[in-house]
Amino acid sequence: MRYFFDVIIFDFGSKGKLLVFLFFCSFFVSAQTDNTFTGWGAVFASYKLNDKFRIHFDGQLRSTDELEHVQSFLIRPGLNYHASKNIVLTIGYAYVGNRRVVEMVSDMVPEHRIWEQFIYNQRFKGGYFTSLQHRIRLEERFIGKSYLKNGSLVNDGSEFSLRLRYFLRTIFPLQQTENFTDGAFVSLQDELFVNLDNAPTLTNGGFFDQNRAYTSLGWRFNPKFDLEVGYMYQYINGRNVNVNNNIIQLAAYLRL
């Protein structure tokens, strides 16, 4: 087993400040891995209720290897509280349907999550580098169990797991601007997942869960709508076999 990380340095602003962060965070590479290719579609939306509160919603659809089947779908509503200009607190619920296969029989098995998160938007004036979003999310996961009975999968309660996620994202407008309201951009992001409490049989039993490194090319049509397409490298630390997942993602962002 081997451990490594990559460090990326950005130079921004007229004063030549340097921002150093881990873009491709910790990866654990072992000899036994599966390589997969999947497609993800996602919509991320928020709706303003007043100056302090917004409704959050995101929905995602993910394929199995080689785009053969739907692997999972996710519906994740939440309530945002804007504590200040740069700080957002959120509490929410998520429903996840995951495709599970037992002895060649497949079905969607449910997972329910309660999640809380803290977002800090670090902003910079002028130049190509405009902001950096830090997000810490805690997930209480109730992962569905299932067993094979009479040729079909039967749900059998759930197991509890507690997971922590750290997410980092920035976008670079392709034209220098004081206030980026429309035009092309490039995004970079990374998200690290760790298990604080493992489900006995449904998680990998280890602290490190997975990492997702992502870059995209997008277009901001107006201050309320972005569309982007990008590539994500997902490394999953499995119980028996680790996975290198190569993902093409199409994502829309709505700010209503």
C-alpha cells in the first residue's frame, strides 16, 4: 500500500499572494483495484426565502460501469442559514437509492441520511481568481441492508454509519472581471471522505473512505444559472477491492 498527495499552488492578485492547498488529497493505492467509467448528472439549486434563509436542493443520477444501468440516484433537500456574508450553515435530509447485486439479482436499496454542514466562502478582489469555497459536511447515514429471498432482494432494516466530508472548490473566469456575472469559466474541486463510525458490514471498516478530484469547463449564462461539464477521478477505498472511477459529469447550478 502506498500513500501520496499532490500540492497545487495558485498565484493570484496584484500583490502576488500564494494560496497552497491539497487538490488531489490523500490517496491510498493498493495492488488490487477495479477501473470503471461512469456518467453522473446533477442539479444544484437554492431558493431565497429572505436575507437569512434559503432552501437548498440537489438531485443526482449516477450510472454503473460503462453506462449500462443506473447505479444510484440521490435527492437532497436542506435549509441554509446565512450567518454572515461568507458563512452558511445547513441542515438537511437525503434519500439515496443504490443498486445492489446479490447472486446476479439486482434491485435498488434505500439509504437515508441526516446531514449538517458549514460553508466558508473565502473571497478575493479582482483578477482571475475570485473565491474559494470550503465546506465541511457531517452525515448520519442509515444504510439499507438486504438479502435474497425467493429470487428477489428484500430490505432488512439498516446499519448506521457516521461520515465526515471536506470539500474545496474554486472557479476561474476566463476573462478577468471585478464581478463575474456571465461568461466561460474553469472549475477545480476536491472532496475527501472519512468514516468516523463504520457500519459493521456495509462500509469498508477503515477511516479513509474515498476522494473525488474534479475539473470542469462551464458557462455562466447569468448570475442565476451555470452549466458545466467535467471529469472527476474518484478513488474508493473498498472493503475487499479498491476502485478507480473515471466519471464524466454534467452539472447545472441554479440560484433563484
